Amino acid sequence: MTLWWIGNLLLALVVIPFVLVLLNHLMKPINQIGREADAILAGGVTIASQLDLLAGLVPTKEGVTKIRAGVLAYGAALDKIL
């Protein structure tokens, strides 16, 4: 019975604190990974919101093409006049 109490005392005073220290050292990188993952997620959300604006590029490109054709026609007309 005495060995049982010595084993319990050894477990309580040595093994459990040692395991808690190891877990503490393990939690630091895990928390850092969590913070980095949150930052990556925030960046991804920002990029995704910017990608929604790409839909406006197609009408803009078509508009620029039409304006360019109009400017070229205006320039040709000016060349005829002058």
C-alpha cells in the first residue's frame, strides 16, 4: 500500500507537471498557426471581394473598343477636313 501512495505522489508531483509543460510548449505553435490561418482567411476574403469587380471588365473593354473606333473615325474625318 505504501508503494501505491509513493506512485500516486510521484504521478502528482512529477509526471503531471511535466505533461502540462509539454502541452504548454505544444499550444504555443498551435495558437500561432491559428493566428496565421485567420490572417490567410482575411486575405482570401479580401481577394474574393476584389474578384467580384472583374465582372465589370467585360463591359468596360467593350466600351473602350467602341470609343476607340469612334475616336479613329473622328480622326479620319479631321484628316479629310484638314
